[in-house]
Amino acid sequence: QMNELETETATFGLGCFWGPDGSFGALKGVVRTRVGYAGGEMKDPRYTKIGDHTETVQIDYDPDQISYRELVEIFFNSHNAFAEAYSRQYASLILYHNEEQRQTAVEVKENLEAERNREVKTVIKELDRFYLAENYHQKFRLQQKTEFRDHYFEMMSMEEFINSPTISKINGYVSGNGGRDEIIQNIGEFALTDKLQEELLRLNGIDPAECTTFCK
Ligand code: MHO
């Protein structure tokens, strides 16, 4: 049961949070993602009044399956951390939750700088408060796929939708971030109709005909 795992949490900013919500959500060992605003001082930010905050994705993960170091490496591989941020809203940002995370983040950043002989612009600082973004930003890619959205909205409340490990995974998979073996292995566990299973496979470049022996 995924909910009973001992999880740890990572918080990253790397541009518009819709993309990383899906790319991190699809990773093996990532249990849940949620998007929000963090890194600033202003109280109660909203999308239309973000103040000095940055769009961030908060990632709950099982450290037995994926390490913080791996997540930080994926973070750096997922955006251009050498470029000056377009704005504070889209800053490259690592908000650490403890001293161990801080050390790892600094180390990975310094290794990257040494390797590429360029300054990394990522700001690394302690997480203060994470403000959950508005409902419509959560699992945005999934909410855009109306047939998947309607299917799950019928089964659960908005709160469950935002917090469900299954929904984070599906959001990653509908964005096309699913690893082939992962999807084929897990597709039976998402309470999808046959038609939606086939659609999910197609969205990840897998021919549903290839899957009949595993997926049913
Ligand atoms: N304004 C961009 C990015 C949205 S992201 C939540 C867009 O509409 O695609 O900042």
C-alpha cells in the first residue's frame, strides 16, 4: 500500500510547474507530486499574484527506490540551469528540507559546474513554506486530457485527486513520460477502462497490440 511508505520530500523550481509535475510523477520511486508556490516571503501567493515566489513541484518519494541525489541530477538534466532565469516565477531553485539535502544539492551543483566549466544559476536555499497552487494547476496535463479527467473525477473528490499517488503516476504517463516496462507492468492497477488503457499506451508510443499478454 503506497500510502503507508516512509517517504521523503523534495521541492524544486524549474520553470512552469506543469511539465515537472508530469516528468517527476512518472519516475519509479516517486509516490506523489503536487505543484505550488514557494521560495518567497509574500503571504498567500496565487497564480495571478505570485509576488516573490517561484513555481515549484513538491515530490514525495520512497528513498529505497530513488535517492535525493538522483532527483537532483534529474532536476539538472530537465532544464537549463546555466541560463539566467526569465523571471523569479520561473527561477531555477532547489529548496532543501534538511542539512543532508542541502549538502547533496550543493555537491551535485558544484560537480556540474566543474564538469562544464560554467556557473550554474540555480539558487539553493532552505524551504520555508510551500503554498499549494490552485486546483486547476494540479496534474494539469491529466486535467487537459478530458476523457481521463472525467473518468477519475467521477471516482473521487478534488482533494483525493490532488493527493492520490495513482493520479500523480497517471499524470506522468499521460504526458508521455512513462517508461515502457513500467507502464506495461502497472497499467492494470489504475482502474482504467480498456479504452483508456489503450489510449495511455498510445500516448507513450506503445502499440496496444503488443501488450495483450501483460495488460489484461
Ligand atoms: N503561461 C504559460 C506557462 C504556464 S505555467 C503554469 C502557459 O500558459 O503555457 O507558468
